[in-house]
Amino acid sequence: MECPYCNAENRDGVRFCNNCGKPLDPAAARGGTTVTSRSLTPGSRLQGGRYVIKKILGEGGMGAALLATDLRLDGKSVVIKELISDNTDPAKLQEDVRNFKREVATLAHLDHPLIPNVTDHFQEGPRYFMVQEYVEGENLEERMDRVNQPMKEREALGYASEVLDILDYLSQETPPIVHRDIKPANIIIGTKDKRAHLVDFGIARADETRNAQRKQTSALGTPGYAPPEQYQGNADPRSDLYALAATLHHVLTNRDPRNHPPFTYPPVRTLNPQLSPEIEKVLNRALINDINQRYQSAAAMRKDIDDILFKRFGVSGNVSSYTLGTSGPMSAVGGASAANAPAAPYQPARNQPYIPPPIPYQAPQRQQQPVPPPPPRQGAQGSRQNPPSYPPPVSVAARQP
């Protein structure tokens, strides 16, 4: 779809231009206005003028994402998410508000360098907002649209390893957090750090017992990436592994699963013969419809991904991980000792040569020699007089200072 204002091409179905942020609705275009009743517009100000909206990044789940500047922090770029609800029923609207506040609470307690931090949240009138760090970069969907060809296996697996580190961290929260919408558009490759950042936790939920009557369409994820059980309201951390595998299948083959029947993924090497048999094996396992036959943890899937990176490409994946009950880096796993783990702040390593852990030096053991007894004391005439008694000999190690 072409934007009537800047003539930029946009994916069908989006409501706002990805380039200029103006609405793509023809009626709005004819009226020559950027005002919309659903979200803020460029130039709008919030919190007494502290935040100035620059452009609309998009809409998803139950909110709109807006790029803004924080004038209190010297014009730093931030992302403001606004709650948007179509519900007119007061009870259902309150449910949407509770869900939005739950998202704020969920993100506020997460501490992983590849998840944007929540920096503020507030309410203005009937509207609710959340402010997050802005990750400057290109998401994988934009990347695929731009190059229109499969991504190199080494690069794709490096990004997958980093996302799996995030999913491993989320699965170890109490209760575990399920993102529920892993897809190329929600994985941003940072311009500065070149790492994969996971965004848009709009439908993320704690993996706990839920009332079946509260299931909502917004919790179903994105068709083509979401696993079968998610449509039945039974998602758990393993569901995110399926969605990541569907994302990896997409970027490695340039086959968009949204354009094909659901839950069907041809073997990747039939679409891209340059791929390794090992990654085809990983994806075949990760994309099984039966949740109990897939990978059962992010750590297990990440180990297989990192093995391919090391054995096929001679590079290591992200060797540091977060574990339960911590907010900082733990000891490295699968290839480096705790002494070699990076110091805070945590910076996950990617595509670095594998360095085996050093063998600790052990000093040779010295044989202990018994201490000989002192010579007998001689008298004035050189004769032995009343020789004192001595305790039995002891080793050097047993002597007291």
C-alpha cells in the first residue's frame, strides 16, 4: 500500500505509514489531516510537554507504539505505548486496562540487556501510557522486505541464540513469562550493538492457570508463527520456541508462513540447499505440532544452535546467561569458565572465536621429611648428663608455629 503523503510502500493491512507515520486510510488522506481518534499524532505532547511524539511506529495487540523524545533527558529517544481498545462495554474496557497494567508490571520487573527497560508509565484522562527504552535498528521483517532473499545461516543462528537467551531468562521467572508473539517484526537488530532485541510484550502473560472465558483474540499471536496450542489458550514457554523456529524458518528460506496454510513448514533444505543438515534437524524438531515432542526448554534448543555455530562456523553463540533469582550475569555455560564470564554490565558475546577454559596450575607436591631430634646436650666435661626427653618426631606440616 502506497502512502498518500510520502509515497512510501507499506505492507497491506497497516493503518499508518512506516516512513512518515501518517494514516494510510484514504478517507483521512482526502481530508488532509493526520488526526485520528485511536492514537496520538506527530507533534503531540504528553506529561506537560515532557514527551514529544515524533512518529507512529505501528499498532499491535492492544496498543499503539509511538516514537518520542524525552525533553527532560536532553531529547533522548523513547518508545511510548498507548493503550488502544475497541471495547465500548465498561467491564471489557476495564479488563483491557488491567491487561495493559499487567504488561507494565511484567516489563518493569524484567532485567535483561536485550529487553528494553520500562522507564515511566502514566495516565492522562482516560488514556494509559507506558514509556520504554528505544532500540534503534531494523526489525527482521523490515530486513526481509528490504533484501528479499534468505539470510545467511551463520547470521540467523547468531540472532536465534540471543533470542533463546532471552526466552531462557523469561522461562525462569516466577511464574514463567510467555511472550506469545515471537515473529520477525518483534525482533530488532540494534544499530549499535548488532544484537537481537525482543520487543512488544503486549500479549505476554505469566504461565499460570487462567479462566478459559477470558481468552481473547489478542492472545492468539500472529498466524503463521503461533503454535496450535496457543489457539486453544494453552501456551507455555515451549510455545515461544515454536514461534522462534517459525521465524527462523522464514528468514532462512524467505518463505513467509503467513502466505501459506498454517502449521506447514517444508524442510528448509528443499527451499535453500545451502543450509546445513543440522539446522534442518533442529527446525524439524522445533516445529512439531505436538508440544511434548518439541524442545522442552530454551536452553536445550540454544545448545543445539550454538553447537552448529561452533562446529560449522567456528564461532560461539551467546555464552553467558541469566538464571533464576538473579539480575546479573551468571557463570558461562557450554564453553567458558566462571572466571572468564564478562563483568557487569552484561554484554552477551556473539560470533567470537571459541577459547577453551584454561587448565588451572597445580604446584607439585613436596614430600614431607620428618624433623630429626636435636643432638644430646653435652656437659662441661663432654660427658652426657641427664639427657632430656623429647616428643616423637613430627612432619613439617604438622608443626605449630
